Amino acid sequence: MRTPLIAGNWKMFKTVRESVAFVTDLRARVSAVTGVTILVAPTFPALPAVAAALEGSGIGVAAQNLHWEREGAFTGEVSAPMLREAGAGWAIIGHSERRTLFGDTDDSVNRKVRSTLTATLTPIVCIGETWQEREANRTLEVLDRQIKAGLDGVTGTELAGSVLAYEPVWAIGTGRTATPAQAQQAHEHIRGRLTQWFGPDAAARCRILYGGSVKPDNAAALMSQPDIDGALVGGASLDTDSFVKIVERARR
Ligand code: 13P
């Protein structure tokens, strides 16, 4: 019932020109792929050109962050309606790099989530524990807090169309992936909480991605888990060969 989703988070990589060249190649290479939602998240300046290059392809475009207000005196920030107009249909919110390096909190994540929903952008809400939290057996408690606070005020209908990404902080950019069993355990817990807080229908429809050192050789095992609905890919999304291979491994 849930279509697998593979999203490439390019972080602060690729110029506008490189981004357009990448998606032009990607578009041609996945033109025959069906049954997988594909997204790329370029840097802000590349959004309009990437959206134009992907027009009519079915490949989505995501922003990597946003500000929750519509407009205002917030130097350096970009709002959800501005991103929508620039060509984004999705927005990554609360990535661990934003939380640790740029001060995102559960509260700001929640404001951003609500503003994307108002602007009809689909939020991709990132959650995940640090290594210390895992070692202290606090993983599930951390996930509960991030879900409850981050999705406060979101309706079941809104949740059903939204995306969560479980990204254990210790697996991001480290080459250290959660095992399929570890990831499934977290995803099952997350879906259980969504069932409890948003109802079984919304929970069954919400896609939950895994992120953290996803590569072509571990993607199939991760995505064969019942509650893993796709991947949020960092490093391996910067290269068309590896990104296309991951997309192919996601087909059900
Ligand atoms: P890596 O795939 O490079 O570990 O990054 C994961 C990530 O942060 C995706 O948002």
C-alpha cells in the first residue's frame, strides 16, 4: 500500500550547473522505473533549475530546510511558500546536521512541519538517536519525544501524506549502517507510536524512510524490512550510478 520512496539529500554539494547535469542524466536513466517515488534535494539556488529540468518526469524536488514564517525580517532564511514557488514539492525538516550544527529543536521542527503543510509542501521529518543515547538504551524514548513534539498539532490526514525519516545520528556519513534488524526495530516502534497517536489508517499510509550510510550493497536488505518504506540517501545520492542502483533495489 505504501509506494517506496528514495530521496537523495545532496547537502551542501553540487553547483546549479552540476545539479542540472545530474538530474538530466538521472531522468533519462530512471525513465523506465515504475513503482518508486524518486526525489532529489539540491541546495536552495539550484531548486528552480532542477525543477525545470525535471518537469514532467515524475521525479520530485525537495528543499533541505526552511523557515516557518511566511515572510519577515529573517536575514538568510527562506519560507515554505517561496520554496513552493521555486519548484519544491517536499521539504526535509530537522535533519540531524541542522539539529546539531544550526540549533534546530523539536519546537522549531514542529513550526516548520506546520508551515510546510500550510504551503502544501510534503514534510520529510528526520528523527534519530545519537550513539550515546543508543548506548544508554534511550533510543525509543528519544524517538518518542521527537515524534510527539515534532508532529504536535498535525492531523491524521496530514500525517498520512507526510514522510518520516529514521536516521540514527551515528550512521550518518560514517559508513556504519544500522543492521536491517536494528532499523526495522526502530521503524516498527515508530509506526506503533503513529498508530497510537494518529490512528491505524494514517500510520499505515505514512512512509518511514531509513537514512544513514545507505549504499547499493545494503539497500535491498534494508528495504526488504516490512516497516522500511525507502531511504534518505546522502553520500551515495551524489553519484548517478549508485543512486540509480539504490532506486532499482527499492522496487517491490
Ligand atoms: P549518508 O548516506 O552520507 O550517511 O547521509 C545520510 C543522510 O544524512 C541523509 O539525509
